[in-house]
Amino acid sequence: MENNRPNWTSRVTFILAAVGSAVGLGNIWRFPYIMGQNGGAIFLLVYLSLILTICFIPLFAELAVGKITKKECIGAYESVNPKFKFLGFLNPFTGVLISSFYFIVGGWILNYIYLSLSNTKIDDFGNYFSLFTQSSIPSCGFTLIFLLICIIFTARGIKKGIEFANNVLMPLFALILAGLIIFSLSLPNAHLGLEYMFKPDFSKVNAHMFLAALGQALFTLSIGMGALLTYGSYIKEDKSITKSTYMIIFSDTLFALMAGIMIFPAIFSFGLEPNSGAGLVFVTLPYIFSNIPHGSIVSAAFFILLLAAAVTSGISIIEVPVASMTERFKISRKKACFILFWIISAIAIPASLSFGVLDNVKIIGKTIFDFLDFATSNVLMPLNALFLCIIAGWFLKIRGEQFISNRFLAKLFDIGLKYIVPLILVSLLYIGLK
Ligand code: PFF
């Protein structure tokens, strides 16, 4: 079976797929609003420091475990020690839960593309957004269409589906982003948005900001769900992952910065507040688009950009349970995708309805959607990342000297992987669960 495992066509297609996984709603929807809620430039500074020092380590470790074991998550953990099989299961399980709420936001994007292309006039976007999310058939319908798009690409396999989607969608994404940045920077008072992003106010530093930055960094880099482990397991033996790790971190950070440079100048140009939370992209930006010349074209371009990013990430989330089902349980890829479609729908539909008819159904005091977000971002992803670092550092004995030529930096990597990152992840879990 192992010999029949697919491989990436080349290092470039692997990097494109890994960057496609990392760059998603986390960069364009989540990053700007979390930054807006946490003081702008100072959050960015904390975020960048964490990415460069701490997050590099679990990202590298996840790719390395995949590449060394050449197995999907459950098999990878089991091959280190049969007792770890259960920990491996947590990865595809997390994937199913993440996809259930990630794809709801994907559905919202599809609806906004439809709105822009049909040139629908809306007076109050705040009201529109809450009515749409509360609706049953339209919001569930768009969620299922988005899920179907990702499932179809995944069902076509690594080369014909995943590589193809990334090869087409990632350049399209970069192109639209560049165009929108030029447009946003040409608006009056655009410099106020840049100041907000790049002039830190040190008086705003607080502990919560570190937590928010770390949670965002893990999510945006796709760490802690097995997506990078699974993608890493398709790398050919002779290819190094050190440069790829740098490329993924660099590209993901660059795209998050570019998303900010696209969004904040427009917000400040219209005298709006950057701290409106999750509605920033679905309420504040559409309001701006509706007040500029050719706004529906700009709006359609923006939401198509968001869709491209969300699809390439969505595919990587689905690939984790698909890989486990095909390799572990010997189910064909197409059948695995078919089964997953129903499993994810069965969770995503109630989660979508939790904005409307099911809003009184609560799990530990949270709506279904909020619970899924909480369970994955605050608990399962840090937990998976913790197990992964322990397995990589203590059992597989991955060492910095194997890939870092500077001995001091290599030693720092070892200490980070074995002690510092696990400690930070335990603290993140403790605070997140409080
Ligand atoms: N990194 C993706 C984003 O920023 O939208 C989300 C994600 C993809 C998280 C894949 C986890 C994952 F395994």
C-alpha cells in the first residue's frame, strides 16, 4: 500500500499546495478582524515575533513527521508507538469538526459573490448579514455547495484535483489581491490605514493579545490538525523540507500583511472602525464596495479572491480524513469523499442553523457554531500540536542539526521542540479552557 501512495509532482507543487492550505479565511477574514480587535500594529508586531520564533518549530515538525513516516495521521502516530494510535485519530476528527464551521463561512462567501454579480442593492449590510446567517435554506444551501466544490477537487486525487486546484487558484488569488491593493491604496486618506497597521502603540500590549496572536498563528499556518503532516507524507524521499518550511511561513505572513494592506486603508478612507469583529469582511467591506464606483466588480473580485483562498484550505482540511479512510480502511478515494460529504453535512447543517432556528441549542453554554470554533481552535488544535511536538522531539528524535547548519540555532530548535513549544501549548490550552 505504502508504495502506491501518491507523491507531489515537484517541490513547487508541494509548496503551492502547502501555501494554499495555510493561506485561507485565516488570512483574509480572521487576521484583519483579530488585528482590528487587538490594537492594530502592536498586535502585528507580537504576531510576527511569534511566527518567526515559535511557530516555525511545530510547522517543521509536522511536515517532518509526515515525510519520515510516509503515512497518514493515524498510521504515522501508530508507527512511532502503537499506543499513540488514538492520538492520531484526533487529527481527522479535528478536521471533520473544523470543516463543519469553516465551510459555513465558505457558504457566506458564495452568497456574497452571488450578491455582487447580480448587482443586488442592500441598504443595511449589518441587518442583511444577520438575516442571511439566520436563514435556513439559503445559508445551508450555500454551505453545501461550498463543501461539494472542495469534495470534488479532493475526490479527483492529489495530481488531478489538489495540485490542479492550487496551480490555478493560488495565482488567481495573488493576481486579484495585487489589483485590490492598488485600488485600496489609491483611495483618499489610505495612509491612515497603513499607520494603523505599522505604527505600534506599546501601551496596548496585554496578555490576551499574546494568546490571540498565538491562536491566530497556529490556525493560519494550518498547524495542529494533520493537514501538513498528510501533505508532508506525499513529499518524495530526496526533497528537503527546510526551505519549504521557510517558504510556507514567508508566503502565509506576506499574504496576511497584504490582506491588511488591502482592507485597512479602505476602512480608514471611509472613516469606519477596524474593530467590528467577524463582520469586518461581511458588513464593513460590502458597505465600502456599495459606495464606490464600479463597486460590484470590486466586490465580486474580493469575494472570488476569498473563495479561492478558502477552497485551497478547505481541500487540505478534507484531505486529512480522506487519507486516513483510504489508507487505513482501504476505502477508495471517491467513496471516502462521498461518505465524508454526508458526515460533514450532518454537523455543518445544525451548526449553520445555530445562527437561526437552533440558536437556543447550547453545548457548554455556546451555540453549535461557537462550540465547534471553541473546541477546535482552543482545545483540539493546540492539543494535536502538543502531541505532535512530543512525538517529534522525544520519540522520533528530530534534531535541529539534521537541517540547520548553525549549531547554536540547531540547539535552540531542539530546546524549543522538546520543552518551550510544549510548555507554551499547555499554557495556551489551560488559558483557553478556563
Ligand atoms: N490555515 C487555514 C486558514 O488560514 O484559513 C485554515 C486551516 C487549514 C486550518 C487547514 C487547519 C488546517 F489543517
